[in-house]
Amino acid sequence: MRHYLTCLVLFVACTPNVVFESSDLQINASDADSTHARLCVTDQGGVYAVWADARDGTDAIWLTRSLDRGETFEAPIRVSHGQARSLSPELACASPRDATGIAEDAVYVVWEDTRDSELENRNIYFQRSVDAGATWLDMDLAVSPDPEGRNMHLGPRVVAGNNEVYVTWFDGRAGAFDVYVQGSTTRAETWNDPVRLDGDATGAGYSAWPDIASDGEGHCYVAWEDSRDGASDIYVAATGNGGFSFSEGQRLDLGPDVNGTADAPGSHDSFRPRIATLGSSVAVAWHDERFGPARDILMSVSTDHGVAWYDEAVRVESNQPGFYDSINPAVGLVDNPASSGPQTVVQVAWQDARADAYDVFHRRVPEIDSVEETRLDTGSAGGGQSLNVEVATEGSTVVVAWEDRRDDSGEGYNDLYYNVSTDAGETWLATDLRLDSIAPGTSFATDLTVDLLDGEIYALWVDGRNGSADVYFQRLPVGEAAEFERVPAP
Ligand SMILES: [Ca+2]
Ligand SMILES: [Ca+2]
Ligand SMILES: [Ca+2]
């Protein structure tokens, strides 16, 4: 961060008569560098943010909440209690139902923690609040017990809905990494036994980086990368009973390769699955090397709660396969009540190097054969890196947000932009909109997460404008741009 600090000091020194008035908010309340910021918003308007920082001298997990939909945030609290390093937090929240109706928000945090290992091996730890973040468990819960810290446990993800919560991760307890999931239908009061998802011999093949989705009504889905057959393939498993049992993993990166022959297991690398669900539909997207050295986006969809999937994965781009790098897809599903066809539409957005630097593209399923992809960043094509795409959905509204380096008038840093569709991804704004409230190109912004509630965008990211890596929050009505004002310094 020292590099950023130097630049920012120089920048301020060069413009002594100007300060910026911004509508976004710094919410970490510290000048310790923050990492891995994550946002969660519940249906009843609870707003929660977590990140890791070392303000107390060691990396720990910090959380703040807003009880007024992001107008103000409370002082951050420390939710991890280890003496060693706590890192890479993930967050889920839900508005559970109880006998009286909607109960207070449940908030769940998982992270990687070195407390059990002299070798700094990481275990997965968990915390929970069932009173909207006011109080937490007395002790952090070890999700993947390894009291002597002999093995590495990594990549936790958490998802929640109603009274359910599911945690997935991968660990090396048996040799090569395997993927595990553990579910609770009682707001983490009690847990089902953990389930290992990759169905080959334990510890035999590298299985890692799961992503997870659930509907809060007993269904949960996990997709991951698996190298049991050589190069990496994409697998998915599902439960319909709250995580008591999961289906055997199914390979999704099926279909013909560039020669028209079926892509054999383990023959080409398939990486970074992302999964989302709505109703009985589930979608998984990833990037894949099967068509050539440049990667393409592939996806598969289930419409029956993850039982049956496409016979062949669908390539999302319409240009020549294998020629231009297309990576890091994000996926979401929306309702489309206006449609005479399918009522649930899958949204895929990704970064694509077809015009030189990465641009952001979007496509939706169905109609993959009839309508070409839409470019969503409206700077010059290939003119500045647009990357690290995030998708949020609500009703028929889709927001795609990303980091963007198009500005060359500032200090060379990236800005945050978004585009929005209110008709299930059919049409988009002709001009994309800023999401962070600061002069273009003057600060880095990373770790973007976005959500939607009642027609407003909620966004969180790590921001360097003050010379340290801080956590910033923004709330904007869909279709409005973040603004900043230059005002004379006092
Ligand atoms: Ca394995
Ligand atoms: Ca593969
Ligand atoms: Ca491509």
C-alpha cells in the first residue's frame, strides 16, 4: 500500500485548493489496510459488511452494520477471536421466519484462520448472529476441525436463506484437496454432518474453489474445479434436503471440442465456476480452454433443482471459439413475467479481450442462438481494462458492475462503473454509470460486491483514496450515477 500512499500524497500536494465531496461512505473507521470486503443486504433492509484488517496488531475479521439502509454505519466490531491471523472473510445474511413471522436478521461469517498451526496452515472458522449483528457466539466455531493445524483448509463460501445456512470449502486432510459442504436448517444452532462432494477416492485428485447457491427452502448447490482426470473439469452437486445428503458430483464441461469430438474428462482446463439459482433453475458459468489457447465462457443450466443439466455446455460468446480471452464470468437469474417464453432468464457477464484490453459483455439464456452478446462498458472498445465483473438481480432488474481503467486524465487508477437492465437483460443503458464518488482515475478500487434492494444498488469495495486500503459503501437508485464535486478547500 505504500505505493498508493505516495501517489495520493503527491496528488493532494499538487491540488491544494480542491477537496472532494462524495456521496459514498468510508465505513471501516480505521487507517489499517483492509482486505477482502464483502457486503450482504437482507430483504428487510439490514446491511452488513465484513473485511479483514490488523488494527489490533494481527489480522482479524471486522464487521459493521447499518440499521437505516446504509445512511449510517455503526462502529465496527471484531467478530473473530483468534490470536493468529484471520483472513479472507465471506458473509451471508437472511431474514428468517419464525412463529411470529419475519424474525430478526441472521448474519453468518466464515474465514480462513491460522490459530491452530505453527506452520500457518489455515482452518475454516465461523461466527453467527441471530439478532441482526448485535450479539455473536461466545466462541468462534471451527468448521473443519484440524486441532493441530496439519493441513490447509481454504476458500470458504457461505450462503443463507430463511433458517438455512451452508458453508463450503476445500482442504488437504487426505492428500490432494477435496471439497466439503456443511448445512444447517436451524440458523446454525445444529448442523448436518459435513459431506465430501468430489466422488472419487479421498485425497486423490485436486478438487477446489467451490461456489455455492441456495434457495432457503432445502435446496443448495455447489460447483467446483476438479482435476481427478488430468486437466481441470467443472463439477456440481445438489441437495434437496437441507444438506443432509448431496447428489453425486456431475461433470458439466461436456460437449465437442474444436475438432468436433467430445471433450474427454481431464483434457482441457476449466476454471472458476460461478453458480446462482432462482426457483427451480440453477446456472453455472466458467472459463474453459477447450477451443484453443484463449479461453471461452461456457455454461450449463438445470431447471429441476440441479438434477438434470445440459447434455453439452453452451459457449456464451458468438465470435470465433478459442481466439480471444474471455474470463471470470458472473451469473445471476431474474424473473421475466412479461415473456411469453421461459419466465426465468439466466444472465451471464464476463470480461472479454476481443478488442484488445478487456471489455464487459453480457448474454442471456435462453436466446443464446438468436441474440448476440451486448457490450456493457461504453468507453472506447478495448481502450481501457474493464474487468472483475459482478452481477446482482432483483425481480426483472439486472445490474452488472466492474472495475474500469478507461480514464487517463487522473493518476492511472481504476474507477467503478455499472450498467443496468430493468427488462430481464433485454435492453441496457446506452451509457454506463459511475459507482464510486471520486474524480476519475485518482484511486484504486478493488473487491467490489453489489446487491439490489427495492430498486437501489448497494455496493461495497476496498478504496485507496485516503492513502490506506479502506472499505467504502455506496447506495444509488438504479439508473443514477454516483457524483463527486470539487469544492474549494477551506
Ligand atoms: Ca479430490
Ligand atoms: Ca475441462
Ligand atoms: Ca473467447
